[in-house]
Amino acid sequence: MLSEKTKRYVKLVNDMIGIFVTIGILIIMALHFYMNIEPNGSSELGFKVTGPSMVTLYILIAVAIMTTLISFMCKRQRKTR
């Protein structure tokens, strides 16, 4: 079993990774944002991610899910003791 001090560090590192991943996802979305407004009143708004950026976005989303699960498990272990 891990000591309480080690568990705290694991949770802290996990939370920091989660924050950086979230910032990375937001940066990718901001860089690939587009807005198309036509004179007849129709408009289109969104973001288009293709190529290597799509792979990076998938990896970041997977890491975000893993950090969320690890954080949940650490919090759950702390409550049971």
C-alpha cells in the first residue's frame, strides 16, 4: 500500500496533469475555431480539427478521462479510511 504522503503527491500530480490537459484541449479548440457569416444572414460557427491535431485531441481527451478516474479513485479511497 502507498503511504498517505505518497497518495497526496499522486493526487496532486494527477490534478496538475488534468489541468494541463484541459488547457491543451481548449487551445486546440481555439486554434481551429472558424466563423462563416454570409451577407444573406446565414452563419456558421464551429471548429474543424484534422490531421495530427485530431490525434493530439484524441490523446488529450483520453488522458483527461484517465486523470478523472484516478482522481475519483483517490478521493474514494480517502473517504473509506
